[in-house]
Amino acid sequence: MTSNNVWFGVQAPQYGCDFEDMKRLAQEAERQGFDLFTILDHFINEFHPESPRNHPLECWTTLAGLAGVTSKIKLGPLVSCYAYRRPTVLAKMATTIDIISGGRLLFGIGAGSSGDWQVQEFKSFMGRFPPAGERVRGLRETVEICKSMFTRERTTYHGKLYKVDDALNSPQPIQKPVPIMVGGGGEKRTLRIAAEHADISHFGVSRIRDLEILEAKLSALRRHCMAVGRDYDSVRKGSACVIFIGHTEDEAKAKLKRFAVYAGMPPEALFRAAFVKCGTPDVVVDGIREFVDMGLGLLTCIFYSIKGVDERDINADVEDMRLFADEVIPQFARAPESSSARSY
């Protein structure tokens, strides 16, 4: 993987945002030449799950709205949890958004995580939190059902969790096929599913020793690709990064400190718990380049500015996106074709 085909996406958490905020962020990402705009598939605010305010808009209905107010940028969830919607219904929803958007959907799908707040979310909305084995099985079956429905009008599928008899998906999506992004870095099972089915494998390189973790994920994905007879280079590798960028080092650090207070952790702990780049554009470029040189082909940037105690600063997010687009993206040669025409 060389730097001339790295993609840059924007992940915009819906926490504290109304639809006008989300529309503004998506349109700005498109205007600034980002390749992809993604949102969360969650029902509660991960940082303040018990708070009565600042919880997210629902993912797929928000994407449908964004599909109608953008024209070029790819759109999708990062990533949708398989268990929140029956696979056949999810495939129909995704197909509809691909049609509304004129063929710009990226179908992001994952098994769901097991953090305390995510377990609470699962239980409150779905009634139970499935064990890890069931969640990975559900991810596999959902991917296989949706993949079939994206390419065939009729699908029959009998798995351990889901049974589908002659499900009709008409009209069909515009994209043939709809690109699939499998989220998650489980080296034994999730990356196996990515090797078999994904156009993009999107995994975290969080905690400490980021480069070592990235190498482990890439090595595991490579082994699975070899095992299933897949060209390793045909799978784009992606990860998210929280970006605190400023014209000066102090400006960037001030943004990080405000976010750390909001997240309820010391700034040093935030660095240990997440893939974070903080500093001037030159510092951010250097931090990203080492990951790109190892094979990362998609960097999903999270711009998350906080003002006051717990209030999002959308204006600051927009300014950070512009600074990143102006000063960071040009340091990575872009593919000559437009973002809407790039292949996976």
C-alpha cells in the first residue's frame, strides 16, 4: 500500500447534534474533498449514558436524510450493529439509501462491542446482550444475507441464527455490488469474515503500542486472506483516529484537554485509550504517515470539539476539518479520479 491511494473519511458522532448539525458536517466534508462521511450506530451517548440530553439521532434514518442533501461523498455507518435490525430488513434499508444517494452507500457492519455502556445499550434496546460467539456468528450471517440480497432479487438462507426463505429485494441497489466494510479487529474470527467478504476491513489500533497493534491486525488479515484464497491487497485497511489539530501546539492541546474533561479521563489516559493525533498539521502528518506506510488505506478522522462542560462546538469541528483538508490531505498524493468514482 502506498500513500497515493489513502482515503480520508470523517466520522461525526451524533452526540449533541441535531439534523442541521449533521447536514452541515456532511456537506462540509464533501466540500473539503473527504472521501467518506460516517456516523455511529448507537442509541445512547457513550460518555454520558445516564444523562437526559445529548444522545444521538438514529443512524440509518439520519443517513437517509444525509443522502438527500449531499451529492458526491460516500456515506455509511461506522459501523452498524448486526443485532439492532433483522438482516433482511437491514439489507432493504441499505438498498434504499444506496438508491436515494445515487449509489454512494458504504455498508459498514460489525458485531457490537462489550464495553459497560454498550452492554447497557444492548440490554435496554434489544432485551439481552448476546455472548461473544453469538455476536460473531450473527455478524457472519448478517453479512452473508445482506451480500446476497444486494446482488440477487431473491435470497434463501438457513443459518444458525437467521432463516430466510425467498426474501425479495426489489428494486436492487444502484451499486453492483454494494461495498462492505467489516468493523472489528478480532484476529481469529472477525478478520476472517473481513477476509472472506469485506471490501474494507476497519479495525482499531487503540491503546498503547499502536504500530505493534496495527502490525498484528494486518498480519492476521493477511493470514486469513491466504487461507481463503483472497488477494490481501484487494482489501482496504482502515482505522479511526481522533484528531486534535491547531495552528499551534498549545491550541491543539487545549482542544484535547477540553475533550478529556468531557470524556471523564486525564489527557494522558486519553492518549493510552485511543488512536489520537494532537498537534500542528506537520505533527499530524508525521503521525499519520507511519501508519499509511505500514498499509493503512483509510483514515477515518474524528473531529470532536467541546465548549463549556458538555456542549459540542460544531463551528470548531468545521474549522478543524478545513485545516486538516488544507494542510494534511495534500501531503498524501490523491488518486486522480474523484472520490465518488474511486474503486474499493
